[in-house]
Amino acid sequence: MSYDVITIGAGPAGYVAAIRCAQLGLKTACIDDWRDRDGLPVPGGTCLNAGCIPSKALLESSELYEKLHRSGHYHGIAVSGAELDVPAMMESKDAIVRDLTTGIATLFKANGVEWIAGRGQLQPDCQVKVTPHNGETTVIKAEHVILAPGSMPVEIDAAPLHEDIIVDSSGALAWDSVPERLGIIGAGVIGLELGSVWRRLGADVTLLEAQDVFLALADKQIARTGLRLFKQQGLDIRLGALVKSTQVTDGVVTLEYQDADGTHSLEFDRLIVAVGRRPCTDGLASEEAELLLDEGGFVHVDEDCSTNLPGVYAIGDAVRGPMLAHKGSEEGIAVAERIAGQTAEVNYDAIASVIYTQPEIAWVGKTEEALRGSGTEFTSGLFPFAASGRARAMQETEGMVKVLSDTASDRILGVHIIGAHASELIAQAVIAMEFGGSSEDIARTVFAHPTLSEALHEAALDVGGRAIHVARTRR
Ligand code: FAD
Ligand code: AMP
């Protein structure tokens, strides 16, 4: 069988690339080996099946549960009889995932993408060996191959996975009861989101983070605020805590970690290992194909996602750059358009990062620390949500918006938000940066009142020292 394009992987990078190729009139096949719990093939990759979507579904459910319990204190609504049904919550999450993965299968059909359930391996000359879930191994060929195999959780010797007691992120999205004492190794994005879910549902959560710095990639001021708020909520976050060993005895995990004060021992009922992800490139290409990998096993690509092999591209988590669904999808679209002879580019400087805690954290562009490090002259504007009428009405007053702009040109270099709905607010900053906007552009834009978005407006005004709703500007 011969195609214009074959994609290996049907996560947000591969399935989006396949659909865009088909839209552009290219005969396209998409191979994916993911199976659901019943062993049935499902498209969508990590994002839909064990990542973005199930985690956001549980974050939403658990937040609702917590709000029901808190609302009597601050909105004047006393709720009694609200009960937690974890298996029902998991079923609701599974139904959301099912709807979305079915939707992708429908999109494949509607666009004429041939979906092949099985494992793909790149061979020389854009050939792909397909080992289907059922049936015989075949070799198919294309003019172009897009590799989008994604990533998998990193495992560490100090904490081997053990039944449903020591689990990775996938396991922690499927528990049907709330652990009393939950440990999490790694206080990164995934550790914090999963920790938030289970804390809201009643677990006593301890996060052990090897680094001394909390959220090293985020703006320091935002990370500091986040750490304070998460600790206030009851997350026991221990920094500089390197986990050395774990042992499971009679269903209880005994964990040893080391910090500046020495070695400590803790006991947990369950433990999540959330120490990062690594590319799924083992066996992705045969030796004869001579696909070049970087250190860490990422597929080597240039800025256009071309690999060292003619006609072969790689996108998503398996290549350099942030491991984010939207980054992979945009790479998929750009590669499809380049294959079709169009010009396309991904602006890696305007890719937002989001942490879906409460409050949410979101940012795009450079942090204050990065700008200082590169000697860039910048001006910052800041606005606290405590001064926002809408945030007050919502009783979600924690956090701030911070705008960093180039002192000479006023071009926006970075926007950092911690606060309610930061994941939605950040899109406005992404658009402004994508258009090469200045803080003055945002300052002169009329924002609806009362909205959380006004905090971005005020932070932009504050760059010029003229925010209206704060008594003095803070720098
Ligand atoms: P994947 O989604 O991993 O898909 C790759 C697919 O390829 C898989 O189906 C895999 O089985 C298949 N495959 C691999 N090798 C082969 C092969 N040889 N043959 C056939 N098939 C193969 N990102 C965000 O942007 N926002 C979030 O909120 C977010 N939350 C997350 C929460 C969790 C708990 C986790 C774990 C991740 C989260 N991510 C989030 C990250 C996001 O899931 C990934 O960045 C995204 O899924 C990467 O897309 P991808 O297409 O590159 O790979
Ligand atoms: P992320 O890469 O955002 O998913 O975060 C994973 C975090 O896990 C990183 O901040 C690592 O420093 C942390 N980490 C990795 N190994 C260990 C370990 N053995 N003990 C504690 N934290 C760890």
C-alpha cells in the first residue's frame, strides 16, 4: 500500500498532522498502538487517554466537590449531604475521554484519514513496517513520514511501580478510592495537578521535590506566590528532598528521602512517581533506517521538524521543546503544510505554559530572571486580582498579572499570571505577542467590565505607571 503521508502516532501531534494532511488533499494513513483498558484501539494518545483531558476532568470534578464544602463559608450557601463517589467520578472522566476519542475516529473518517491500529516502525526510504494488533505484519510506503510517537513517564530505581500502590500519572488518574496518606515524587506540573485532585478529595498529600527551587521554569515571583498558596491549601511541599528508596510492606509504602538536614523516612498509603517524561523512541526506527536521535532519545530535528532523513519529519513530545499538546499540534499543522508546498512556521516564543491548579498559573514568553540573565532592559507592570471587581465578586482574589515589556520598544516580552482562569486569560497575551504587540497596545484596548481580563489591562497600564485601580504601582 502506498500513501502521500504516513504518521506514526495519533496523539495531538500525529492526529492533527494527519487531519491537516488530508485536508490538503494528501492520501494519509495514521498508525497508532494505544489500547484502552478493554484492549480496544483508541486514537488520541497520552493527551486524551492519560494526560490533559482526564486530568482536567478530575481537576474540575474535585474542585466542584471542594467548592460545595467551602461555599457555606464564603458565598452564603450551606450545602449538606454532598457525598463523594469516586468510582462515579472516574466513570464521568472516562465518558469524557470516550466521547473525545470517538470524535477523533469520526474526524479521521470524515477527512479520509486511514487509521491503522498497531505498531509502526520506520524503515529506509520512507517505508513503515506495521505490526497490527490483529493480523500479519506488513510494510507500507509513503512519500513522507511524520513521526509523532510522544512520550512516557520516567521511572526511577528509587521507586519502582508496584500494583496500584506506587503508580505513575496514568495510575493516579484511575484510582477508585481516596488514599489517606498520599506521597508524590516530583512537584512539577503533573505532580501539582494530581496532588491538587487528591487533596481536594480528602487525601493528606506530601510532595517531595529534589530541586531547591519551586517551579524552576516559572517567573520567580509567580512561583513564590504559588508555593505560599499551595502550602496554605494543605499541600506539604518539601523542596531539596531527593527520594532515595521506597519499600512496600503490607500495602504501606516506606519512603526515604535526603535533604540538607539528613535522611528522613515517611509512610504513605499510595505514592505517585511524577518525575518527568521521556520520548517513546525505542524501536521507532529500524537500525537500517539510520534515524538520528539526540541525547535523551529525542528524535533529532531542525527548526522545521525535518529529521536527518529525506521526507521524514518528527513532531510533538518526541522532539526538542516543551512537552505540551498545543506545541505538538502546531508542529503537526506546520509540517503538513510544508509537505503540501506551503510556507508555515511555529512561533516557539509564543507558546503558553499552564498549570491547572487553583489558582491556575499560566505564562508566555520570558521571565524576569531570563531577561535579567540576558541583559535585556525591561519594564514590568503588575496588577493584583485583589483589586479586580470581578475577582472580588467571584471571591477568587489571590494572585496577579505581570506584564514585562522591552524598555526601549515597549514590545511585550512576557506575561505571567497566577489567578482564577489564568489558563484562559493567557491567550490574550499570546495573541498580543503573536502580533508583536506592546504594553501600550493592551493599555489602549477597551476591556469589558467587570472581567478578570481587566487585570491584564491594568498590568499593561502599570508598565507606564498609570494603573487606575491600585493606590501605587509595584515594581
Ligand atoms: P502522545 O500524546 O504521547 O501520543 C503518541 C501516540 O503515539 C500514543 O498513542 C502512542 O501509543 C503512539 N505510539 C508511540 N510509538 C508508536 C509506534 N511506534 N507505533 C504506533 N504508535 C506509537 N499538555 C498540555 O498541553 N496541557 C495539559 O494540560 C497537559 N496535561 C497533562 C497531564 C498529564 C497527567 C500528562 C501525563 C501529560 C499532560 N500534558 C499536557 C502533556 C501532553 O499530554 C503531551 O504533551 C501530548 O500528549 C504530546 O502529544 P504527542 O502527540 O507528541 O504524543
Ligand atoms: P516535571 O519535569 O515538571 O514533570 O517535574 C518532575 C520533577 O521531579 C522535577 O522537578 C525533578 O526535579 C523531580 N524529581 C526527579 N527525580 C526526583 C527524586 N528522586 N526525588 C524527588 N524529586 C525528583
